[in-house]
Amino acid sequence: MIRTFFYIMACLALNATPTLKSAELSEATIKKLRKATVEIHIKGQLRGGGAFLRASNGKTYVITAAHLFHDPQDSCKVITEDEQIFSGSLIAYDLGHDLALIEVTPGVASFGSLPLAKTIPADTTPIYNLGPALHRRTLLLSGSVADSRISYTDFTSSKGSIAHFFAAGINPALTSGGIWVNQAGAIVGLQHGRLIGDKGAPSSGISMVSPPNAIKALLHNRKTTKTPGIGAYLWEVWTADHSLLRELPEGTEGLILNPVFKGRPIDQAGLKALDIIVAVDGKSIRRRHEFFNLIRSKPPGSSFKLKVLPNGAKTERIVELVTDALEDQWGTGNQN
């Protein structure tokens, strides 16, 4: 009986071994990923990573993060794993997802290209990031999906917000533009940035990742996107300082504006920093994603009725907001 017990346990252990490694990438997949992954250098400086993708027209392009470029007119150098250098230029971008499409000089087809996943993986799914983290050669780092739902975070390049999902585990400096892939080696997103930790910590352990459908759209259209913008940053009211919360009418919920950028739609609507948006087109608003889902459901130039509680006031008022395009702000001297 004892001998039989140990035999069964040994078989279970052997059968369990493949399961322990089931979340790992195969050697062949890693080799393919490294070959198709690149560094992006702009004005002689390493700015981040990227990868080769093949479009429907048969040409190979590089996908990377838009914020690596300080100006949309900047050219770049694309450097492969075997140290070959190709010239690149920015031909299309999507600031609503922090994506840039780079056209490269001929000769890159031999490096292959990577497929795009159809959807964002489910929560807790293992995913892998490839980028020149910490100024090193492209590192392969592991993580997982922390929140597959679309969220919105402030984006300095357009003084707007990017749409992304959250990944956990990978946050070193210089991972921007690096791809995230699933176990099959398909791109599930592109690294935008990382949330800062408490008390000035460089990282919270949470990354913001641009979704695969946005990458696919930019690669397919190869035209600069027009993303609705408002010209302000928004925060849930309960994140405000306690001193401000004490001055609000009891039960106030909404989105507090801070800052508001001069000449942009929120400013043109007559709103100021610390005003609170409580409803859009008659719909109560509590969270940022609710607001931006509504704003981005219509093209730039669309009109919305905002119910606002002005800073220091006790009564609400209605104003009209007409959105602009985030991409129109880049390269005009309006960005930080």
C-alpha cells in the first residue's frame, strides 16, 4: 500500500511538471520576439522600444509610443537586436492611446513581424514586456493583466488623456514603447508608462498599456487619428484635499478640474481649476472613465452640456463644451 501511494505521488509530480512551465514562453517564441523588437533613438538618444508589424499593404512598419517623440517632425533611428541601424520617420500617430507608427528604410522584412492579439487578455493572464529597460539591451520581463477594463490617465504630450488597460509587475525606466505579448507571442498592447508610487517612489508596480485594437486601427489606416480632447485633467472629487472637501455641499460627487489649459475647450467653456463636473448631457458622472467614454463616443467638434458646480459656489450651472482634437495640439507649441 505504501509503495503504491509513493508511485501515485511520483506520477502526479511528473504530470504536474509541464503545468508549472505552461506560462513560460518557448525558446522559439523568444527568438522570434527578440528579432522583431527594436530600440528607438531620437537625436542621438535612446528613448524606448518598439516592434516590427506588417500592414495590409505588405510593408513593414514599427509601432512605438508617441511620447518618445518630443515633436512629430522628429526623425529617428531604429536599431535591431543584431545592431543594424535603419532610418525612420513618424507617419501617423494616435495620442488618445499614445501610439506612433514609424515608416522605415527598406531592408527590414527579414526581421519578421509580430501578430496582434484580437483582444485584451483577461485579468491575471500572464503577459511579457520587451523593451530596453534601464538603458539595457531589450529585456524580457514578466507580468500579468491587473485590470483589463479601459481606464484613462493624463498624458502630457497632448495635455489630454490616454485610454489603456493596467498591467502589474513591470515598471523599470525606459520600457516605454516596448511591446507586451501573450504566451503565443502575439502583441496584446504597448507600454505607455507607469503609475508613480507613494511618497515619490519611481514606480507603483503598475503599468499603463495601450490596447491591441488601437494598434490594429493605426496600422490599418496609417493616418493620424483625431481624438476628442477637452484641455484639462480630471480627478474624482473624493481624491481632493480634505480642506476642499469640507467646503463642498454634502454628498457632492463628480470630477474636479485641475489644471485647466488656456485656450482649450474647458477654458473656452468658462470653467476654471477646482470647478466640479457633476453631469454630462443629463447623465450623472462619478468616475473619469464614465466621462471619457461619453466624450470619445463622438468625434472632435461635438457639443456636450455640462452641469458644473463652480469652485466656492453652492449652486450648479449648465455650460456647453465643444471638444477639440488632441492630435491638433501636438507640435503647435501648446504641449509641455
